[in-house]
Amino acid sequence: MSFSIAIIGSGPSGFYLAELLNRKLPEPSIDIIERLPTPFGLVRAGVAPDHMGTKNTSRQFEKTLANENIRFQGNLEVGKDIQYEELKAIYDLVIIATGAYQDKTLGLKGDHCDGIYGSAQFTGWYNGHPDHADLSPAIGSSVAIIGNGNVALDIARMLAKSPDELAEADIPVPVREKLRQSHNQLKEIWIIGRRGPAEASFTPYELEELGQLNHATPIVQDQIPEHPDQSIDPREARSKQKNLEILQSFADNVSDKKAVRLNFLFNYSPLQLFSEDGQLQSMELSPGGPATDEQTTRTLPVQTIITAIGYESQAIKGVPFDPDKKIILNSDGKVEQGVYTSGWCKRGPNGVIPANKADAMAVVKQILQDIGDQPKGCGTGPAGLDELIQNRNLRVVRKSDWDRLNRAETERAGAGQSREKFTSVDEMLTYLDSTG
Ligand code: NAP
């Protein structure tokens, strides 16, 4: 009997786990269970649509999915269609890799007006994620992005790029049209950090990209220190030093050369928002850095705010969850007997995609130690899942269905583009049922 494994979540973490377990265990049966009908999580619907190299990571995951003993079970939500306790009874091993896809919120006075979006919503919208495809955000002439991470830079770049610069990006047609309209009126983008330039968490490659845009100029008015603080983690020192050099090079930019000004504003935190007839008009910021006499509150006229301040994982019914850290409760990846977790839902929303491979390796090592040399299959495994799906009459999207969706998206892509995504679950299922 082969060893059966359910991996919940089909993002990078889920695929790295599947790939590793398939190599390390003798002929395991692996089911990758996913809430959406499509695989690849953030690679499909979170990575910036103009970073095609990163998006192509999915090719590697397609190879993993091509293994006979690895199945994709899409459109199947744990906690709704199937329960965690049921999975534990069916499989020898359950691994949770559901990531972190809820926006953290600022909880500011006045934040219920139109024009305020979280980065999960906003990046989900421009990536055609079914949860956010209908967002249609109100993008004004002045947009503030809160946060100094790579997500903030991704959003700034997507807004600042002209339609020509986005020609090959993986963006659904309605989003493309909306971005084209907003680009015509966009004048200011503010990237606002609550700490200083040396503490920003973005990485040099992403920062440098902002200096290469055709129609936008990055502007820095703050004093940029020559070096990061001595107390900095040595593993981060090079990247932080490079950030400072790039920001210093932006300080020489002239603000009126291009249509859009990309203003970096450090050491300020949002304090309150002002709206008129339910539409955001401005934001008051409080100085957050080292107190100086000149620093007082500052008000920016902005019609749109996008918070890029990190994500939270969502609890799954029955799965131990840490409500403070908003991660699955675990000890080095172990949740309870036979259950493990990996990726952002295990450690929090940090690190680039390959960091999840390192995480998966550590968790797999732990699993192999726990199960010993001769793993024995006890659960009913894939057959048990099939039976349950059939009894409940669930419309699960399998690998062959995904292959058809993938092919259809590729075939309907516009000139120069890689795909035109289906952006609603209904649309996907209708396509599958009408062409199957
Ligand atoms: P992040 O790197 O953790 O950045 C979050 C930012 O939000 C930080 O500047 C943080 O400031 C700020 N923040 C948090 N709470 C705040 C609050 N209440 N008020 C004001 N600011 C607040 O997270 P991320 O940008 O969401 O990215 C997540 C991970 O994905 C990161 O590891 C990132 O590198 C990775 N990623 C990589 C790429 C790429 O490689 N191209 C693209 C996108 C994302 P403090 O530092 O002061 O806490």
C-alpha cells in the first residue's frame, strides 16, 4: 500500500512539498487540494503580471503535476466541501500550505470610504484572481501606497507603467483598459514608509526598476544615509546598502521630466483619512521617525490608497491556529500527529518564492525523521477522497480539466501576451462543462 498525502494549497509551497515528497518517499500518492479551480497560487495571481520570468516558475510546477501519482483536486475547499478531520482520517499525512491571502488592515479613522484597497485585493484584481476580479478600483490622479516592501513597489510600477510598457503583461482585458484610463490621469504616486530608507524591506532589483520607467520619475526628498545602521542583520546589509545607493541616485532626479511623479516619503504613518460624499479626498500622516522640531503632521491630497502592509493567513475550521500571529499553530512545521505546515501559513508572509522551497525542505526532513525508514500506508488515500467527492456530488477540477483551461487561456491570449485568464469560477466551470 502506498503512503498517501494530502497537501492543502497549490501555491509554490504546496508544489515544492509535492516535488520533494515524491522524490524522497517510495511511490507516494499525493493529492494537491485547492479551493480555486486553478493551481499555482501566488505565482498565478499574486506575482506582478509584468514579472513574466517569475510567473514562469509555474512551468516547473507543471512538470511536478505531470507525475501520475500526483493529482490536482481543484475547486475543493477544506472547511467547506471537505473537513480537516475527514482528511486526517483518509490520508497518512496532511500538509497545510494555504499561504496568507488576507490583507492586514490599518484600522484608521475614516477608512470606510471608497478608494481604499488592500494589496491582496489590488494585486488580485490586476492578476484576474476570481475573488477580486470585479474590484474596479477608483484610481485618482494622486495615489498613496502604504508600506515599503516589494508588494508596494510592484503596485507602484504597475500603476506607473504605460499601456505600451504593459503590452506583454499577464493582465485581463478589463483591467488593461482600466489601467490605461487611469494612466492618462495619474500624476502622483506616494510610496510611504513608517520607518526610514535604511529600514525599507524592498529589494534592490525591484527598487532599481522604478528608475527605468518611460513615463514616471522616482523622487526622493529625504536625506538618505550613506550606510545602514551597524546593528543591521549582516545577511541584509548588502541589500540595504544597495537600496540606499539607488535611493541616493533618485535624489538627483528632476520632478517635471515625466508625466508621473513617484514620491518616496519615509518616516510617516497614516493618521486619519478625509472623505467627501463617501469618496476619499486626503490623508493626514504623522511623523513616525526620529523626532525632529520640523516634523509635524502632513496632509496629502489623495483619491486612492493602497495598503501594502503585509498579509495574514486565514484559519481553517478545525486546524490549530495562532490568532495573534495569524499563522497555523506549529512547532517547526509540525501541527499535530501526521499533520504539518509549510510556507507563509507556517512562518508568516515573508520571503521570496524560493524561500518556500527551503521551508518545504526543512518540513520534509522533519516528516522523514518522524515516519522513519519504512513508511506504512494506513489511510484509504486517493480512493477515499474520490468516494467522498462522489457521495457529495462535488464538481472537482482535475488535472485534465486544468490542462483544458490552461490551453484555452493560452489560445485566447492577445498578440504578444501569454494568456487571457478566466477570472471567475463560474466562467471556468461553464467552459469545462460546455466543452468537455
Ligand atoms: P513586507 O516586505 O513585510 O513589507 C511590508 C511593509 O509594510 C513594511 O515596510 C512594513 O513596515 C509596512 N507596514 C506594516 N504594517 C504597517 C502599518 N501598520 N503602517 C504602516 N506600514 C506598515 O511585505 P510585502 O511587501 O507584503 O511582501 C511580502 C513578501 O513577499 C516579502 O518577503 C517580499 O519580499 C516578497 N515579495 C517579493 C517580490 C519580488 O521578489 N519581486 C514581490 C512581491 C513580494 P515595517 O518594516 O516598519 O514593519
